[in-house]
Amino acid sequence: MPLENGELLSRSIQQVNKACQDVQLAMRELGTGRDAIARDKLRRTRLLMQQCNDRVEIVTKGADSSLDALQQEYAQITTQFASLNAEATRRERQTFRQTDPGSLREAGLDALDSQVTFKQVQPVDLCEFHTEEAIQREKLQHAREIESDVMDLKTTYQEFHSLVHQQQDGLDKMTNNVTESKSLIEQGHNQIQGASRRQKSFRKIGCIGCAVLVVVVIIVIIIVVLVTR
């Protein structure tokens, strides 16, 4: 369990570091053409930090002293994120201020025209553009991952092809040896069958010879008996 808690704390520290970098990048984009994207990035980063804090809070309850160093490091990086987040919130509010109608009147524009103009511009919602950009970015990421996998597969195929080419002579020799061994086995099998047939023939001849010899002996005995009478 301490090892798992330590791994979770280390992962959380890395996530907070990444969140700090994201907040810094988002602050640079506030008030620019990517303002809506920056605000959405800040919102998602804060949500991620909240989830990370919830996980770490569960881990730190009743944790032993072996995790003190990681807890201190997490506390320091969290303090850094809180400072960056406060600065980002201040800049968000600063860039979100609406145009003062009095300043528009000083420029020779009527307040009603300014409201109409503001209402015509304000509904321009960049969320759809941000969503489309996120989708395209995700597709690009997937395409890059697929390209990387294809390149790895190509490299593996080339290495395998090179190994097969290097081992081709050995494979040819093995194939020839197998063919020769098969031929020799067949020849040996045929020779064993021929020897078996010859052995059976010799047994038959031996049986016949023994029978003839017995008959001859019996005949000789009979002749001897007859002659002695």
C-alpha cells in the first residue's frame, strides 16, 4: 500500500507541474484571438486540480512517515499552482470587462448603437471553434500515433526480413538435410522390409529342410529295420 500511495503522489506531482505549465500558457492567450480556448483550458485545468486534490487527500489520511517528502513536494507545487491560478483569475476578470458606453459616446457613437454593436459581437461563441479545434487536434494526435505504429511495424518487418535473409543459407541447408534424411529413412525402411521378407523366406526354407531331413531319417530307419529282419 505505501508503494501504491507513493506512486499516486508522484503521479499527482507530475500532473500539478503540467497544470502549472498549462495555466502559464493559457494566461498568455487571454485577451487574444484564442481567449475562449485559454478560458476553457483554465477551466479544465482547475477541474483536474480539484480531482487531484481529492485523490491526494484520501492518500494522505493516515499515511506513514515514508511519504513526508512527497507530501511536502506536493504542497509546494500546489502552492505554486494556487499563485498562478489567482493571477490567471485576475487576468480573466480584467480581460472580461465590457466596453464602457461613455467612452464610446466620447468617440462619437450613440449608446444604443454601442449596445447593438456589442450584442452583435458578443454572441460570437468560440466554443464551437474550440470544440472543432480540439476534435481536429485529437484526430491529428491519433493520426500521429497510427503513423508511429506503422513506422514501428515497418521497422519490425524490415528487421525480420533482414534476419530471414541472413538465415536463408542455414534454412536451405536444413531443408536439404531434412530431404536427405527423409530419403535415407525411406531407404532404411525398404531395406528393413526386404530383410524381414528374406528372414521369413529363410525360416520357411529351414522348416522345409528340417522336415525333409526328418523324413529321410525315418526312411533310413525303416530300411535298416527291414534289412535286419
